[in-house]
Amino acid sequence: MEKQHTDSPFIADAHFDLAPDLWYRHVRGERKIMAANYLATLKKGGISLIASSLFLNGIYLPEMALRGTLDQISVLLEEIEEEKDSLALCTSPEDISKARKEGKIGILLSFEGAEPLGNDPYLLRIFHALGVRGIGLVWSRRNYVGDGCFFSPKKSGTPGGITDFGAGVLAEAERLGMFIDVSHLNDQGFWDVVELTRKPFMASHSNCRSLASSMRNLTDEQIRAIAERGGVIGLNTCSAFVAEDHQKRRLSLEELALHLDRVISLGGTDCPCFGFDICDHLPDLGFSGSLDSYDVLKDHGEVPAFLEVLRKKGYSEELIAKIAGGNYLRFLNEILM
């Protein structure tokens, strides 16, 4: 295969629902899914590394949480084996470096919601042994770790923060060298993470609440707290998290870039990264809406166009390199063991 030039920008996406989609397609009988659906756009976008979520739609919970997640890992490993000249599972900074030198796209594994653990703390070590290196504590729902935030207001009881079980999960994740991800966590849980952890943590796919008021986005104070800890924040392309009037019009890449401006103004240039959460192509996950209104960035093939937007805004090549992958790689180098 054609090798990437190691002097080209290192581009990473810190959140992509890859493994769930591979699983759903595999169950329907599809094979060689990466080659048919993903490799071309990933290569067009110059992507060097993606963090694949391990996510389960609510209809599979709680009974299928463990089995479904193990199935997702199994299918992803099968796809990597079939495309071993193009893909590599990465569990360490050394793996990431090796994949880049060989011209392969590295894949990290991260929970999007700790439902696969149930209330069994021993399972985290098992998933770490299987290659999982990140733990997104919750999706936008409650589990044994804590409470997620809703996308928009809903009638509910009093939300909670991180539970006693969740505190143990945080401690074990830090001990194992897994990165902690607070995207989807509610505000109470966020500040509990600040108090209960000592290492840098991340919000893999969250924007700025001052620009789009969804609770899925971060407040100014939360952005500062992540930056002060040495963490990173992944830019999310979901239009609902980019602008208030997203349902009325097609949003632009320039509007998406405003969230980078805001994160940098609050947290500095070491804080932002990409965590696009591209979802328009995932009807089986139940999130896709109008193709003209959901994702601002349609697929990874549009990443070079977005980088050009940043250049036109006056971002230097050095800063673009940090945002595109350098900051995320620095964060992983500090956490992964």
C-alpha cells in the first residue's frame, strides 16, 4: 500500500463510532466492511489514528452490555486482520508510532459508557487486557458509574454525581493507565471527576456551551479545568452542538471552527483536538437525521477542507498540527501504560 509521509500532519479523531457499526453490519451478513465503507475516506482525510467507541444502543441494555461489547471487539479485530496492511490495533504510544511509520491507520478502543462493566469492578482489568485503553464513563443515561447529561431538557428526578462504584472505577482506570473521558457526563459528575482523579482527563467529543447551550457541551469553567489538568477537548461536528439554530439551516465549517477559537481562548493551544463523532452514516445507531443538518463535517474525507478553513482564519501550521493530532498524542503519551 502507499505509505504516508511521516512529515505530513499527524491527524487523529478522538471519537468515532466504528466498532458498533462494524458489529451491526456484520450481524446483517456484511464482510470486509472497512474496505467497502471506511478506508477510502480515512485515507483521503489523512487520518493516522482514530479512537473507536464501544457503544450499545439502549435496546441492548442491560442484558447484552457485556456480550455486545465483546462482540464489537471481536468483529473489529477481524476487520483489522483482514486489512492488516492498512490498519493496526494500538494500545501504547509505541504502537501508534509504529503504525504511522508503516503507513497504517491506528485504532484505539474506548468505552462510550461503562455499561459493559455492570457493577463488576474486576471486568475493567479484563477489558484492558483485550486492548481497551479509554473509558468514557457514561453515555447520556444513567449507569452504575454515574449520570449522563441529556441532549436537551427532559423530565426526570434529581440527577446524581459519580457513585461509590464509579469512584473505584476511576481509581482502577488511572492505575491501569487508561484515559478517562467525561463527554456525556453531567455537571455534577464532571466536578466529581476533578476531585476524584489526579491525572489529565479528556472530553473526547464536546464543544462549548457558551456557543451552543446543549448540556452535552462544556461550560467555560469546565474547559479551564480540563486544560489546567493537562487534558484535551475533542471538537464535535454534530450540528446540535455547534449552533442554536442548527435545525433551520446548514451550518458551515467556519462556524465549527468558532468552537476551537473559544477553547483556545479559555484553555490555551495545548487543549483542543479533534473528536468529530461523525454519525450521519450510522442509521442503525439511531442518531442520524437530515444529511443536510446533522454533521457539519460529513466524513473524514473533508478534514483537509477543514484544515484549510483554519489556515484562512490565520492559524499557523504549528498550531494546526497541534490541534489535528499533536495535542491528543501528547495526552496519550502521558496516560497510556
